Amino acid sequence: MADQCDVLIANGRMIDPANGVDAVRDVALKDGKVSAVGHNLGQADAVIDAAGCLVVPGLIDLHTHVYKDVSMFGIEADELCPRTGVTTSVDTGTAGWINYRGLERYVIEPSATRILAYVNLSGVGLPWRRGEMVYEGYVSASECARAVLNHPQTALGVKVRLYRGVGGDADLRDLLQIAIEAANRCEKPLMVHVSNADVPLRDLIQHLRPGDIVTHCFHGTQPASIIDSRGKVISEAWEARDRGVIFDIGHGLGSFSYDIGRAAMEDGFPPDTISSDIHTFNIDGPVYDLPTTMSKFLNLGMSLNDVIRRATLEPAQVIYRADDLGHLGVGAAGDVAVLELETGAFALTDSMQQVLMGAQRLVCRASVRDGKIWWQNRENAHG
Ligand SMILES: [Zn+2]
């Protein structure tokens, strides 16, 4: 029959913050898009029974490293993403302006995962853990901007890591200005890594423009903490948020502290986006994946709807894709995550080796990518 859909996700609790939906709904997919939402949606070639599960827009991980075999950080997107509900993975600066086309050709184009990327201000990106801007010939605002503009299908903007020693003796404030110049030249956002910076956070974020992104916003290192000596969020962070700067988690191996996160949220400053910073050195813990990172915020007291929103709708807006990604309205991309909210006792560890005993955990049960069933399992994703 004419209106038969390709995939029907039935009986789940649909949470679609963009459309204000939190209710039991079926979702039908056809020709790679959401074709209907509601009840009694007719026949389907394939059905996912999502009873007891959450049906949410395909997760968008705003901070990942997927340039496998070129960077020490790179993981295989198509191994991790299907089983964790991440349909869009945003590589943040693993490739730089010298080797960006390699990321496109050898990773983005052959992957089933939708991959977008920020281009590193360092031409070589992140081949190794440290020192990507020690050789100053690697640092070029004009070349970085050119690489962003030359790859409009995949490149979102500029990435720079500002930590002690990234440019040898170079002052991080000077490197930031070069990064801003690159982002101004291509008229795209700048994502700034602020963990382990040896200057106060205010010296960095006061220069950021609307749409720029502070990643590792709740890291636990000094002197660049978002929390001051009184336990409050610094005024420059509030001012940055007011003018449209985005504060992203980027959990990572060393960049997320429960203590900082708690203090910020108690002060009324939740993160805008929840991302994993998944890479080789944290995929076996403490990060594991994006649903585990989201679970940490649930157990810090953030509501389920707010957690889902920060891994779907909010990152979709940050990457200027809120028209087709991050929601499940009719016509949206056919990217869906089916998650189970497990209850029990779960040990969840931050980057400071602090363990939170959580009562809830999000686990992916199925994922749909481009309107087709991508992965389905009733077993635990890990642990
Ligand atoms: Zn990272």
C-alpha cells in the first residue's frame, strides 16, 4: 500500500523537546525522513517495539575524536555510534588545515555515522596528545579559514586547544586571538578548549563572540575554572552566555569535575550542551559514551527532558542544523535513538576520579540512521 513506511518505532515514550512532546507516540520513517508521528500509523517494513523505552532524536555528540589511525585520539565512529544512539558525531579539531581533506575522504565519506567537524588552528590537528602549536609554522589563521571554507559540506568552524604549553612559550591569549582571526575570516564559530589553561578563564572567554563554544566548561583545573573562590560562576561567564556564547561539557579524560558542575548548576548555570569528548584514552572509562555522560547529569539532578534536550536540540542549534536534526517533527532527518532509563545502583566516575553512585542510567536499545534500523540490542551496551 502506498503509505507503508520503512520503519515504525512503536509504543515508546517520545521525548522531542523541540516540538514540546513527552508522551507515548509512534514514529514512522520513510525515505530517510520522519514521515508521521502519532498512533495507528499503518504498516511498516520493519518495526521496533520501544515499549518501556524513550524515543528521542538521534543524539548529537558535539565533541568527539574520530580520525582513527591518523591521530592517537581517534576512535572508530561506526563501532561506537550505532550502539550508543549517536547519529551525528562532531569531530573537534582532530584534523587541522593541512590534513582536513583526509578526514573527509577516509573517515567522513565512508562512515555511516553523520560526521561533521571543526578544523584545528594547528595544521596537523591532534596527531599526538600535546604540543600541536609548538612549531609556529603549523599555526595560520588564513590557512585555517581557507580549509573551513573549502569544505562547506563538513566543516563547521575552527577549533583551538588552549592549555599550558600547547604553543611552547606562546601566551594562550595570543593564540586565542589568532584563532578568533581564523573564525572571523571564515565567518564561522570557534570552539575553544579551556582545560588546563594557565591563564584565568575570564581572559579567554571575554573575547568570544556569539555562537562561539567553550568546551570543557566544567573542568576542574586552576586557574581557568568557571567557579571562583566563593564557589560562584565568574561574572564573565554570565556575560558570555548573555551574548550567545555556548558552554559545552566535553567530558574527556581530564575535563569534567562533579564539584565544578554541581557548583555551577547550584548557581543556576547548567551547561548548554552535553558532549563526551570521546577518544582512545577515555572510551574504556571514565567516559565510555554519550549516554553515560548524559546519565551523570541525570544523577546530578538535571531533569530527563533537560538532559535529552542538551544532546539533541541544543547541539543541533549550535551546528546550525536545527531544521533537520535534533527533533522528530515530520520531515526531520530519519535519525532516532531508542534509550532505556535503567534504575539501580551505578558507579559513575568523573575526570577527577570522583565516583557518583547513580540511581538512573541511560542505555541505548536501538538506533535508526537515515530512516533505517542501524543497531538493535536488548543487552547492556556496557557494564
Ligand atoms: Zn577533545
